[in-house]
Amino acid sequence: MIGNTGTCLDSPVHRYPQGGDLAGLSLDPLVDQPARVFHLTDAFSRGIAADAFDRRGSDLVGTAVLLHTGWDARSSTPEYAVGAPYLTEEAARRLVEAGVSLVGFDSLNIDDTESGGERPARSRLLAAASTWWST
């Protein structure tokens, strides 16, 4: 079972022992912020590449980036667990460099669950969150 599947809020301590946890999180960074929805249902590969954000605008500072792949339509079916879209490490780096405040995703996991356990997108996003997360 993938532990962070479904509606969840990940925190830096899940990846970094000295990272902040949910008990120390102020809700301020999570509410009353602009959101950008990226509709990626036309993707040709499972891995969402960094250029997906170039094509659709670059002013992402302080925004919640919501990734709509359409994978949620498979929820509660066997197909949900196989071949799911994911965010590439380069795309995660691009979002961090763009200064996004939150990333939401409608797929099984933000990383490739078929990669053998590596979690580069999650690691990069949580490392960035550590810089503003209150502890």
C-alpha cells in the first residue's frame, strides 16, 4: 500500500528527520492563495516533464499548483495502481525554482511508484517546504 495515496498533506519530517511535522504547521501557507490548475490529460508519457509548466505560463510564485491528469477517474479500480502519471524530478525542480507554495496531484502518487522506491519529486518538494515550514 502506498501510504500517501488519496487526500493527504505531506510534511518534511516524512522525508527528513529534522523536518517540520503537521503539528508545527501554520495554516497560513495553505489558505487564501492563488491556484493554477494544469490540465495534463493530453500527456503522451507517464512522467510529467518540466516543460509542461513552460507551455502554460511561468508566473507561479506563491501559487498552489494543481495537476489534473484525469487519473482520478480510475480511483477504486485495479487500473488506478498501474501506469499512473507522476511528476519527474526535473518538473519538481522547476516548480521549486518557480516558488510555488503547494502542489496537488490527482494521481496515485507524485512519484513513479513503479521505479523501485525512489521518490525524487517528493524529496525535492519536501526539501523546499522545509525552508518555510514552522517547527
